[in-house]
Amino acid sequence: MQGGELTAREAGIIRQLLAKRGITDYEIIGATPEGKDLPGSTYDGEIELLSGTVVTATTAYSFWLDWAEGAYTFWHWREIDLNQALDKDEIVEAQQGLRHGHTHQ
């Protein structure tokens, strides 16, 4: 991450991993670098171990972007129960935007 935003490489890796799960319209919220560069980085912070939330129009998932067995992967991928989510308002706002065609990939 750079300046609090996903790098182009991170965004592309996440886009590919989500496409494999059939998710093409989404917003990433709460992306947080976890202090470790992942393989393939050409400069510090280009591809980092990071956690965050993937929001679709109907569902939200928590994830960690990581490296395992020679490939980028989502570690700790799980659906979020909105009734227990600390960032519920942000998730609902993103879902409403996605339902109205405002994607922020």
C-alpha cells in the first residue's frame, strides 16, 4: 500500500483472486497493511500482506492478502455478519453505492 491506498499491483492481484470467486463488482474498504512485503514486490510496500473487507452489493467478506505455496491467496476469507460488524455503516454505504452502479475497484 502507498499513502493509504492499494497499489496498482495489489489491486490487480485482488481483482484476479476475486474473479476466481465470481466476484467482479466490489469495493475494498478498511485495507490495512500488516507490515510484510510479499514476493514479487519491486519496491517496498508494492505488494504487502494486508487485511481488509471486500464488499459486494449483497455480502461482505473479511480477508487477508497473503502468499502461500508459490501464489497470492486470500487467507482468512470469511463472510461478515452485518449484525456483528464494527464497520457496518461503511459496509452498508458501499453496498448501496454498488447497487446504484458505483464500483470502486
